[in-house]
Amino acid sequence: MAIPIAYNLRNLVVRKTTTIMTALGIALTVATLLAILALVNGLRVTLTASGDPLRIIVLRQGADSELVSNFARAQFQDLKFKQGIATGPDGLPLASLELVTIANLGAVEEGSEVNVNVRALLEVGRQMRPAVHIVSGRWYRPGQREVVVGKLLSLQHASAHIGNKIRLGRGDWVCVGIMDSGGGSTDSEVWGDLNQISSDLQRIEILSSATVRATDAVTAKALVNDINNDQRLNMTAVGEQEYYDRQTGSGTPIRDVGIFVAIIMAVGSSFAAMNTMYAAVARRSREIGTLRVLGFSPASIMLSFLLESVLLSLLGGVTGCLLALLLLNGYSTQVGSNFATMAFRFTVTPAIMGVGLAFALILGAVGGLLPARMAARKEILTALRAV
């Protein structure tokens, strides 16, 4: 015969002080784990949203990012007429020669500075990214020292506002607009005219990369293979989605360190739950003896105390999930990636909260197992004689 769950719930209410303190410790542990998972997931969502299955990034052979790649204009002339590259309404190939470099911005906090990606591109480069649109101000004008900044970048940095100036190359560039890519990495970039920026940086002939658009998904794979096998070009082509998937590796060390910290906190929380349940067993010895006299088996008593520990941890887990959801979900932050800072938002998903609740239940089971076993092994007469 099983002991009613109402019995466990009443005991948790009666011991409300220890219940609250133990649940709070578990809640903080769960919230820490969820914060790390939400951070890594936000970074992954940002980079995943940046990729288009039909866009291909072409780099110098051996380069793993646009920042460390060198791409000559002469090579671009050979590349853009490759079979499989789509054409625009004007009949010209959808191929954009681009320069990616670093600019230093002052952050909102006084005295702090960060590096951000600056992308200089041709007009066709903007046309190839229809998801990117202006939400405030206007687009930069070719031939002018004007730039637009990503939406998240404008929230993170005081200098990334319309009308402010950004130092780049040999002059100051005026921010004339704020763009939004729907959560992609572009929201952390600064965009400007390729010819003007390359001239200011004295990199007219040697740029960073090229972005081309394939006619369809099947052609995209064939085009990647064609470019990689072309000895004349000496270039590496990779699908844009795959390229940004590789960049998510910057979040792996953060995730690993965060999980390690969460495990350390979990050990402390499980000991706290264990001490709480040991104290409960010690105070309720007579109750245990009475339950045995009433006919409840040692197994049902063990199951009851284990269930009580799990319910306590579940309370902490729910509290931790609510804390993460209310305080972190949608919160924007930034992380260093490939020498530059990328802004993104914490993303707390139902799956992440499910992981947090499962983690809490495991803590409760581990912390309550030994006290529940001790309660089940108490002799009836010894339990009834307890003061």
C-alpha cells in the first residue's frame, strides 16, 4: 500500500523554512545551468539565422574565416562567371566581392571598447541578402564615408547610433542607418561601400572574400565542388550555412565551463537536499514507526521519502526555470568571435527548461536516496521510542 502524496506535501509545508532554503539553492543551480544553455543556444540561433542554403562564401585556400582570408579582384573576375551562379534582374551574376575588417567602438560602459566586424560590399551584395532591411534612417550612399549598423550593435554601443561617427581607416564614418536581419550575425556588423572603404584602408586590390548565389540547392553543391577543384582559382568554397555552423565553435568553451560550474553547484545542492531529508527523517522517527504499525511496508516508506525529496527539487527546478525565463530570455549580450565581438540574445526554449527540470529531478533523487533508505530500515520499536 502506497503512502498518499498529500502526506509528503503537508510535510513540505510544515517545514516551510528548510523547504524554501533548499528549493532556493536548487533553483540557483538550475538557473545557472539554464543561463549557460540559453547563452550557447542564442549564439547558435544567431549564426544559424545568418545562413542561406543558396549563398556560398569563397575564401582563400586554407582560410577558415573572412577576417583572415585574402581575395584578389582578378580572381573575382574569373569566379563570378562560373556556371551555376544565378543572375539578377539586370542579367549580371549575383556575386559580391567583399572586405571584412575590424573597427574599434566605444561601448555603453564608460571607458570600455570592443572590436566589431565591418563588412564592405557591393550593391549586389545587399541585393543578395533580402532579409536585411533598414529599420531606422537610410542605407549608405556609394562613394561616401557613410555606414549602417546592426540593430543589436546599436543597443550595445553608444557610438553605433545614427549621426555618430565611427573611426575607420583614414577618416571618420557617419552612421546613417540601423539595419535588422531578424536575429542573424549581421545585427552585429557595420556595413559600408566596398570601393570607398577599400580605398581608405589601401586594400583596393586585395580584399577578403566573395559571396555568390547559386540557382538552386543542387547546383549549390556542384558549384562548391567546382570552385574547390579549380586549381586556377586556388580558393575554398563553403555553403553559408555550413560556414556559420563552424563559427558556433566559439560558444563551446563557454558551454563547457558553464556546465562544469553547474555540476559543482549541483553537488552542493544535492548535499543540501540530503541534509534536509536526513533532518526530516530524524524528526519524524515516531511517524515512521506509526506508519509501519499501520501496515505500510519499508519499500513504501522509502518511496514516500524519495518522492518528497523529488518534489522539493521539482519546486526548486520550476523556480529556477522561471528565474531564467523572466531575467534572461531575450536579454542581449555579446561574445568575442574571430577577433571581433558579436551581439546576440539569450534564448530560453521549452527544451532548455525541460533539461533544467530533469536536472532538478536528478538532484532530488540523488539527494533523497540515502535518507529514504535510512527511513525504510528503521526498526518499529526504535522508531516509536524516539524522542
